Amino acid sequence: MKITQRTVSLMIMFVFLFVVGSIIAVRTVAYLEAGFELKGFLVQVITYVIALTGWLTLFIYSYIKGDFKDIEGPKYDLLEREEKLIEADKKAGRY
């Protein structure tokens, strides 16, 4: 099986959903076991769902925009910029 960037992106998304869902479930059980009323519980769940929706929207936007296509590129760009800055400093006598 070939592992593509799309597969990795989807796995990251599913792990994120699993972790957030697990946190919501554990907090829900703890909240209800403590004897609090349902209104406060619903406020927390709605807040978690809104936050999760925001994170998923950002993830999907980044995926569609192509931020996950070239993961190694920014690293090399940064190294090239650093080399240019060092050369400029050497020419100016500051290095």
C-alpha cells in the first residue's frame, strides 16, 4: 500500500477527532457523575463542538490550499534565506 500525503492528512484528522471526542466523553461522564445539571453540560458540549468545527475548518482549508503537498519545501527555503543573510553579513563585515 502506498502511503500518500492525503492518507497521512486523513490519519492526522482522524486521530485528532478521536482525541477530542475522547476528551469530550471523559469530561461528560465526570460532569454528570458530579451531579451538575444538564444545562451546564450542554453549554460545554456546544463549546467543544464549535471549537472542533473551527479546527476542522482550518485543517480542511489548509489541505485544499495545498499546505500539505510540499512539507519539506519551507525547510529548504529557510536554510537558503539563512545562507543569503550570512553572506550579506560577511560582505558587510558583521560576521
